[in-house]
Amino acid sequence: MSEIITGLVAEYSTTLYRVAYSVTRNAAEAEDIVQETFLRVLRHQNKLDEIRDARVWLVRITWNLALDRKRRSKTRPETEDIADMVRTLPAEEFGADDMAISSQEYGRILALIDQLPKKEREALLLSAMEELSTAEIATICSTTESSIRSRIFRARRELAVLIDKQRSGR
Amino acid sequence: MNTPRNASHNPEKKIDATLHLLGQVRPANGFEQRLCARLDQSSFHARKSFWAGTSEFFFAQRLTFAASAATLACAAMIVGSVQHSHQRTLPNTTVHLAAPGSGLGAASGTRITPQPLIAPPHGRSRSERKATGGRATVQRNAHKPAGVAVPDSAEPQKP
């Protein structure tokens, strides 16, 4: 394996894992997707010089692989429960004083995000990655920045409605 | 499981908190090392399978390759032989003159004798004929076998 690939793994593997996990919500699948991403990079490593922004390029590969895998496993029931999801988070996150959410709520809201329309859901999930700017999200989704902003706005509004509905239904 | 520390029911805050947590997800310890190890293994297997596949292909197809090589060799020999013979018989469009006295040369080669032929002093060549008006004539004093009659005049009668 070349030093370039090793450098890319060191720099971007965690970001790619987050991107894959945001779609699959399964740690093992997210790891597989990141591995598949770097295998593709290995296969096309002679083209690395032509890549302008390696981060966006890698995130795009991971994103498409994750969506593809999610599409194929749609009929399969989710295996990862809330406890497993919480395990993937840093230990201090749920213990922070300013946290406004419990692990159960976290799981419930993630389930509600899955009910959003495809474009809005994808924009919202990518916006959760602090490493990605709106312009980069627009490149990954092959659209404009303004479109991404409006998708995120719509997604948040619809998600808030769903949360309220769920709360009033309980 | 933790219990909510903040009892706020503001959906916006919950959404922000959820997205913040989603953006903070970390892979299990040693993920990078596992990834590098898997990639190393995959690239090694890819190289190995390439060479193994190549050698297996050549081994399995050895009869085909041998037959092809033999056919090619035969074709090369035939083409070479034909080309060689063409060079000897049809070198170019000019008249081929065999080297005088060498005794070598193709049967069809044009030959020019080194010395011009000299006509015999008495006699004539066999192809020389004297004809009048396109008709053959026999001289009166010509030697003829006994019993052969010669007309008085071989000249055609003039009107």
C-alpha cells in the first residue's frame, strides 16, 4: 500500500466512517463501507493526481456506497439497537451538562429522520458532519448551495413537526 | 442508559443535539490499524491472484498456445520460402542477363550470346522465302524428284 493511501486513511477515515454511519446506523457496515472506499482508491491510485479535493471525492464515494448498501438492505430489519448506537458515541457526549437529549430520544429522532423525503434527509445528514461546508455538501449531492440550504431548512421544519406529533401521541 | 438532564421540549434543540451527536460518532478503537491491515491484505491478494490467474491461464491453454506456435512457425517457413523463390525468378522488370560463362541462371532467363552469330557464306536461313504475289513459285532449274511435273509458267495469267 502506498504512502499516499496511508496518509488518506489517517486523515479521512474517521470522517468517512461518520458519513457511512449516518446512513447505515451500523458500525460494522460503516467500517466495511470505508474499507470499500479505500479499496476503490487503491484501484484508481494512478488517478489521484487528477483529484482536486480528496476529501470531497472520498466523501462522495463513501456516500454513494452507503446509499447503495442501504437501498439493497432496505428489506432487512435494522440489527443495531439504541444501545449499540450509543456505544459509537464518545463517552462524554451524553454526560455533558448542556445535552438536551437522552439516548432514547436520540434513537427516536434518528428514526424520524429516516421518514423524511430522500433529498431533505440526505442534506440534513450531511449537514451533521461538521467537517463539510455547504458548498462541499452541494458538490457531493451534485446540486447548488442554495438548494442544499433550502433542503436543510425544509428537513428541519418537517422533522420538528414529526417530533411534536410523536410527543403529542405519547 | 442516560436520562435527559435538560427537560426542554424544544424540537429545534433536540434536532441540533441529535445532529451534533451524529457528527461526533467515532469508530471503535484500532479502526485505522484494522483498515490499513485489510487494505494491505487486499492489495497483496490482488497481486497474488493476478499472477496466479495469469499462470493458470497459460498452463490451461498450453495446448492451444503450442498449436498456435506450430502454425505460426509453419506459416513463417512457407512465406519465407515463397518470398525467397520469387526473389530468384522475378527480381525486377528488367531483362535478366546471365553472367557469361557462369553457367548459372534460371531456365527462363534471357540469354544473349557473347559473340554475334555469323551467317553462313552459302545458303540462306530456313525462314527465307521468295514469294510473288503471295504465291509460291518453283524455279525451272530446281532439283525435283523424278516424276514431278512443273507447269510452264507459275506466274498468274494477266488479263
